Amino acid sequence: MSTAPRQLSLNAFIYPSGHHEAAWRHPASTPDRLYDVKYYQEIGRTAEAAKLDAVFFADGPALRVNVKHNAASGLEPITLLTAIATATTHLGLIATASTTYYEPYNLARLFSTLDHISGGRAGWNIVTTATDQAAANFGLDRHPDHEERYARAREFVDAVVALWDSWEDDAIVLDPAAGIYADPERIHRIDFEGEHIRVRGPFNAPRTPQGHPVLVQAGASNEGRAFAGRYAEAIFTAHQRLSDGQTFYRDIKRQAAQFGRSPEHVKILPGLSPFIADTEAGAKQLEREFNELTVAEYGLHQLENLVGTSLRHLPLDEPVPLALFEQAGDVTDNSRSRLQVIAGIVQRERPTVRGLLHRLAGARGHRVFAGTPEQVADTIEEWFTQGAADGFNVMPPYYPGGLEVFAEQVVPILQQRGLFRTEYSGTTLRDHFGLPRPGSQFARRPALAG
Amino acid sequence: MSTAPRQLSLNAFIYPSGHHEAAWRHPASTPDRLYDVKYYQEIGRTAEAAKLDAVFFADGPALRVNVKHNAASGLEPITLLTAIATATTHLGLIATASTTYYEPYNLARLFSTLDHISGGRAGWNIVTTATDQAAANFGLDRHPDHEERYARAREFVDAVVALWDSWEDDAIVLDPAAGIYADPERIHRIDFEGEHIRVRGPFNAPRTPQGHPVLVQAGASNEGRAFAGRYAEAIFTAHQRLSDGQTFYRDIKRQAAQFGRSPEHVKILPGLSPFIADTEAGAKQLEREFNELTVAEYGLHQLENLVGTSLRHLPLDEPVPLALFEQAGDVTDNSRSRLQVIAGIVQRERPTVRGLLHRLAGARGHRVFAGTPEQVADTIEEWFTQGAADGFNVMPPYYPGGLEVFAEQVVPILQQRGLFRTEYSGTTLRDHFGLPRPGSQFARRPALAG
């Protein structure tokens, strides 16, 4: 064993009342607190006390959840993470934001400010957002197609990173006696001219503590994997089986290498939603309790959103038709990845519609695991050591208790096994993930702006 | 005297090292802390301890300040105010954001989240942004003209307010036993279809504690005043003389009445940048100290930005040519208002170029006043009681000390005179400004979305 054994990365994926869709109905959750900032700050403190790498928010600019039957929170995640930043000192802070429905200069500023305010703890989960509900909130009749979204996404990320690089690290001189605040030779226009994006710059803030926020992505299509291989420093993914996780892991590491990057600098973090109890039977009983609180109408609606066709005609206690997943239209990579996972479940297990809805109620296609703290630690260790994961995006079925039990009962086992830190070794998200701090692409180039 | 005498509103307008352009060179400022969130949180706490109504940030999506000679901070203000929100309990939080360079759905979310997180303390200073530097950061060669910007701004504000109203106040049912989280009949699509803006909705978060954030504006052109009369609940303005303030005040209150609004629900808050010392001579000496730290090249550059033409040829010790302000092109209302103020100074006082630069160094055309705490309180009282102001946007020449001296020495005098609160009477910015909480425009309308 080397002196610095490979360490797990663990994020807490925050979801309103928990990742199980019926969590808000269970007495273990507190759905009356979803608009109370202290609720999120307490979750952040729990994650930090357990030395987790980061907390993470999904996001999309539309009301998609059927709020009749589920507790939604559409609070804007960068703002929310700022509030968590002020209640913590080390915890990483990762927000999802869309390259299709934002302007690069605005988004670059929001993440840059979060990185400054938090002392270098920001991460951006880059998504392209493929729903017509979002498109309709931005003056479009339909969402742009897959290829166009990715073409814009590549330009968007290039422009945003260039903006973040616009001030070289030593641009601020701060010499009051001479009257020189900054050196204009070290502040650069970016003059970005793409097919979809044009941004001149320079940016209006200095480089951030991390150089720039960590780039995160969730991609499963060929285009998504190539995008991830090129840009992503961490990847959120969904796999039900070890073998699928291993295949994905190998492919992404290979693609990163093809782009000249070190495979170690792309962290692969599958989702894992653990029901935890003192006995395996108790954990499975807890999962059943939550499943029994689901509303079939809600689950069908969510599945319809995913596959893009009406499912109201399906009898709940008949097997799911195998053909269902052959007709899925243009969807996000995240949705595509989950559709593949669901298709696999249907083919292998031939569940009834109700049975499938229960499977999906846990974490929308992500892996649900019910077991003792020891068993949860075992499966984490297995995926980590068998080439399927560099860590996990932990998706507690209910908040705040589901994170607390993971923090208090699973994390110590992982620490005892030497797989997870007992103290933070650094203060930035890059430190936690073991990622290098990038230099500015403009360093030592002639200045373009005076 | 009535039982509830009319009360002043006082905001602290936060500016990196202070409003005087040479503040960062003066030992009273701390320009090394501009990217330290605690600096802004401490300013917020000082403002709250003095029971001020709010803190306020200007903003624009471009690097415009010549950072060679001045300390800039382009941190994104909504994010920054979120951090201040978590360090305070009552203080209002007002951020500037552009209707020309944002998308309504994204901006509505940021302000809604700030209002939720702060328990009802958010305000939006609506600007249209007329600089080519900003345009170039959003794929445009030139900024849209005045009329087009205002046409978009009207639609933008209508769409954003409709999004904020999208969930009626009682939309959340929260009945876990019945499995009903929200009532879809009380959540509305907005179906906004303008010439510039199309947004379908519904919004993805409930109404905020204030109903919606306070709408603030800074308009001086005819179009800007009409916009203010129609929408603004508070107006930031710039006047050097009482008589100009009175004329503006009467005009805006009249326009608000024409739109069927109560004139009391439009607060008019001129800028005031006070140099404060124990004696008048000491205060004027302090102002001179700051003026002597200015860099003429910087001041000329700022003035060029305002008038839109090169001024490098002007001899510093000759009088300013009167023709200079006849050639100003299309500028923001904020700039227009300041240009009018500057033209007035030039006509009345015939200063040299250097003299004018010193006059402008204080607060970019806003009123600078040097005097004792008693004299500062006197001028505030005069403008407040003589129909020129409902309060002030206080612009300390240097931070943090310039706000501290105002809070510790001027505010108590205003309190003793019964002009300013000694305790907050409410918890929201609307409470402080004495503004009503608006109802949702969709209340009792048939639902458009299921």
C-alpha cells in the first residue's frame, strides 16, 4: 500500500425532501422547511461534519415535477449554495446550470462569485436541458436538438473558461502609493467567436481561488461521453450493476486520455440511494414503507416525462411492455442514461407497471440499495476497488435523516477501512477531488485589452 | 404631529472601496478585502445595527472601470447579497440587474430565491444597460437603442412579475396524509407573449414572503420617468440642488398618480456622499485629501465613458468647454441623469477640467457633502421635509469607515429628531419602505396549468 492510498469521493446530492418521490409524505422528512434556508445550511453542516467532498443540486429552468403529488423546490441553486457556503468552511458546492438557457457572461459571473465567496469550493454541473417545458420559458416552441445543444455547450464552456481565465493570477498589483490597482497587460479580452456564442470580454472579476470552478458533467450518449472526456473533471452517472459501471468507467477514462488528459483527473461518481437500518430486513422494510406512500398517477407522469409518450393506458398490474423504451425521442443525456438503466431493469426483471414505478420511486433510475451500514460500505468498497467508481453521489431517500444515518453510520466504516478521509487535507473542492489547479490560458500571452 | 410621523428611508450604497474614486488609495479603506465575503457581511451588519432600510449594489455585465487606477469588484450582486442575508436578519438587500442582458425566467428565479432565503428582504434595481462593452459580451456589436431597451424592459418586468405571481399565495396545501402537496388550480402558466419576450411558465417556486421583491429604478429621461411612474416602488436619483430634487420629486409622484398608484408607494431616494468630521473645516480637509489622491487619467477616462467622446486633448487647468455636454449620445438613464447634473455644475461654476474631475471623483455626479454630523443631518432633514426626498441612498466616500461614521454619528441625530426609526417595525424591505404586499395577479383567475 502506497503512502497515499486512493481515496473515495462522496457527495451529498440534495433533493427537496429526499430522493424517494414519496419522502415528503413520510414522517422522517420535513417538507414544511423547503423554503427555509436553515434547512439547507443544516444539511450542509451535516455533510461537512462527515467530511464529504461536496453537496450537489440538480436544476432546470421549468416546473416539471407534478407538484400536486410531490414537494418541489425550484430555488435557484447557486444562490442556495452561497447560503450554504456561509455556514460551512470546507464543503464543496456544486450547482447544475444549463448551457442552452443561460448567457455565458452571466453564468460565468455567478459561479466565479460563488468560488470567491466560498474560498474555492464551487463546481458547475454542465447540462444542456432538453425539455420543451424549459424551451417555452425562453421564447422557443421546442427545445433545440441534441447536436445543436452540444455544439452550443462546447462553445459555451470554452467561452466561460476563457472568461474565468481573463485575469491572470497576478493581475492585481494593489499599489496604493503608485496608484496602480491592476496591470492591464495581465487582463485579457477573450474575443470568443463561435457559431452560437460571441463574447468579447474581458471578464469583470479576477481569477478565483480554484483558478476556475470544477467542471462536472452527466453524459451517457456518445456525444455526452466525448464531451465529458474533453471537459469534465467529475462525472455523475447512473448504473444499476457493477458490470455496467465498469464498462462506463473504462470508456470515460479512455476518452479523457485521448484528449491528452490524465484519467485520474476525471472522477466518476455513480448515484447511490441507500436505505439504511440495523438489519437488512429492517432496511428493506423501510424501503417498502416509502414505496407504499407513492401515488401511481405521479409515478406514471414522471415516467411519461422521461419516455416522452403517454402511459395512462397501461394497466398497473400487468408487465411493462418491452417496446416502451424503443420509442423514446430526443432527451437529455441524463434522461438517456436513466432510460437505458430502466430498459435494462425491464428486460432483466419483467416487472409489472406498479413494480417498475416502485423501482423508480427511489431515485428516478439511480441505484437504490437497502442494507445495513456494513452492507452499504461493502458495495461502495466493491465498486470503488473493482473499477466502477471513484466515489459516489449519495442520494439519501429522505432528508435530513437519510443523510444523517449515512454520515453517522456508513462514513465511519469507510474511514476505518482507510477508504475515506477523517479530516480534510485542503480547503478547496479541487483539493478534495485531488484535481490540479489550472493555470490561466492567457498567462504569458500578449494582452489584448488595455 | 400625527401618531405615525413620516419616516426617512436610508440605504447604504455599497461600492468596492467607497464611492470616492481614490478611496482605495486612502489608508481608511481596505482594498485587499474586496473579494473577501466577510468584508461585505461586516458592512451589512454595520448597516443593520444602524437600522438602515437596505444595502444596495450597482452592477453591469462588463469590465468598464479602468482597473489600472481603481479597485474594481465585479462580483455578482445577488450572490453577494445572499451572503449578506445570512449574516443579517432585517436589512433590505437590493441588487441591480439588466433587462437587456438577462432572460426573465433566470432573473426571476435569482431574485425569488434571494427573497425566500432572506425572509422577504429582496429588491431589484431595474436597469437597461446602455454600453457597447456590455453588448460585446452578449454577441452584439452595439447596444440596442433607448426605445428598444425600454420596450424590452417593460415586457421583461411584466413577465418577471407574472412569474413571481404564478403560484397563488395559498398554492401549497401540504397534506401528506392525502398525498397532496400543492393545488395545481392555484399554479398558473403566464403565457406572456410580447414583441421581445415570450415566457410560458408556470414558475417553479412559490410566491415569496414579500409577494414579490421590491421594484427599484433609476430613471431621468422622459421614458425613464414614465417607466418609474408605472413600475418603481423606489427610485434612486442624482441631484446637486434642492430645487432640482423638488422638481423631480413632484414629477415622479404625479406620474405615479397618473398610473393609478399611490404617490406614497414610490420612494424617492437621491444619492448623498457625505464626508464627515467634527468640524466643517475638518470635513472639507478630508475631502481634499481624497481629491489629491485622484489620477487625472482615470477621471478623464470615466468622463469619456459618460459623454462618449475622447477628452484626452483637454488641458487640465483650462475651463471645461460648455459644448461638451451637447454631444452626448445614447446613454443609460442613470448616465443621462448624471450628465444633466454635470452640465449644471459646468454651467453654474465654470470649473477647470481638473476642478470638474475633483467634483466627479466623489460620487460620479451624485451630491457630495462635507460637514459635521449635525450639518449632514440638517441637509437630510431639509430635503426630506421640503419635498425633495423620501430618504437617501447614502454613498460613503470610503468603506468601511465612511459608513461607520454615518451610522454612529449622523443616524442618532436623525433618530433624536424623530425622523428615523430606532428599531425595525417589521422584517421585510416592504415593511421598512412602508410599501404594501401585492397580491398575485392570478388570484381567483381560472388556472391555466394542471
